[in-house]
Amino acid sequence: MKNEEMAKAILDHVGGKENIESNVSCMTRLRLGVKDKSKVDTDALKTLDGVLAVVDADTLQVVLGPGKVNKVAEPFAEMTGVPLGSGEEDPADVAADTTASQSTDVKSIAKENKTANKAKHDKPLQRGLQHIANVFIPLLPGIIAAGLINGLTNVIDYQTGQAFVTDWWYMTIKTIGWGLFTFLPIFVGMNASREFKGSAILGGIGGTLCLGVIVPGFPLGSQAIAMPFTNTNYVVGVGGLITALFMGIFFAWLERNIRRFMPSVLDTFFTPLLTVIIGSC
């Protein structure tokens, strides 16, 4: 059974895309959050060719084996419309479901309005902007918190002449503000890769190339690394968040394309390895 066919068969036996809240691909299994477990045909799932086991826990776990699970999870996520690795509910869907419990007619109207509104804004530019928003919006709480911390500690340092820099509690607070903005490219790379249907952690590795942090043992001064073609010195952290965004997108694209040709038995080890090596070069 082909990967797309298996994904379709699994989806049919778990109640269709309307019954899926989340889908996460683990090392060996596809973990599904379903709205109504009474719609899940567990016995039928177990009989599917390629399904090794089905575990009915807090989430429905369909065991497919290493390598195979990634190749089935991607088309499954596309069929459901729920991003792979997402456990968050669409606020519009939650609102529609709440309204449905009150009135069937209101539910129909809500669905029609949502469909019409989505079609109205479903243009290439708007879709692209939505993808970008999905990368950065989850980071806003951390950016706000760290920004306020940095602002307050800078004022305190100025007013007190850095009187608290030897206090552990104060430096712990400063580290929180410093840490977020120092490693923000990693988070951007992770979110970008996840948004474009890749592995978040691989996108995070791409984001490390944009860190303004010098790697231990990095040659400096007269031993500085020279770049090809321009012969200028290699500088860490060039490009910042924009480069991290594109690295995450590129790593996701590269991972998906490598996986298409990688045998399942090698996928778990060689797909991520080739993704980070080729992507970084």
C-alpha cells in the first residue's frame, strides 16, 4: 500500500478529517488527537497493511514503524488540513463547535461564513503572509516578556550603577531577557520548519547558523576563516532572523524531498543527517 493510500485509509477509519484535532509524528507512531473516539474503528485500523499496532490512550497512537511513519504522516496532515506536529485548535473551529451545541442552524451559518471568508482571503500573497505570521506570532509572548525584562534591568543598572550585578537572583533575571534574544534565530528556524511541514528541530539547527555566538575554538584574528569568492572573513550570525526564517523553510523543503527517495529502513537516520549537511552547505 502506498503512503498516500495508507494515510487515506487511516483517516477513513478515524472518522475523517472533521474528527482530527491534532497529529504528531513520533519515532515509530502517528499520534492523533480525535474529537470523538466513538467514530474510530480500532479493529479496522489494526487490519491495515503496514499498521503494526494501535494504542488507544489519551491520544490515538497508530504504530507504523521508524521511517514509514514520517512518509505516511505528511500526506495524512495534508488531508486533514491540520499542520503536522500541531496540537493547537483553530479558534474559529472552537467557536463554531461551541455555537453548534446551541443551534444546528447557527452552526451551518458559522461554517458558511468561515468558508466564504477563507475563500475570499485564499490568495498566494495572503497565504504567504499567513505562513509568516504563524512563524512569529507564537514567539510574541516570549519577546514581550524578555523585552520588558531587558528594559527594566537596563533602567535599574543605570539608576543604581549596576549595584545588583553580583546578586544571583538579579543576574538570573537578566539571563532570561538575554537568552531569548540571543537564541531567537533557533526558535524562528524551528517554527518556520514546522509551518512548512518539516521537522522543527532540524529547522532549529538551521537557525543556529544565524546566531551571533562564537563557537568554542572558532579561529579569530590572523587565523580567521576566509569566505570563498569574496575572500572576506567569515562572520557569525550574518542575516539574523530573516536568514533563520529562510533556513527553516529551506530545511523543511529539503527534508521532504530527501524523504521521497530515502528507503524507509534508512529514513530515520539519513534523512535528517543529509538535510542538515546539504542545507548548511
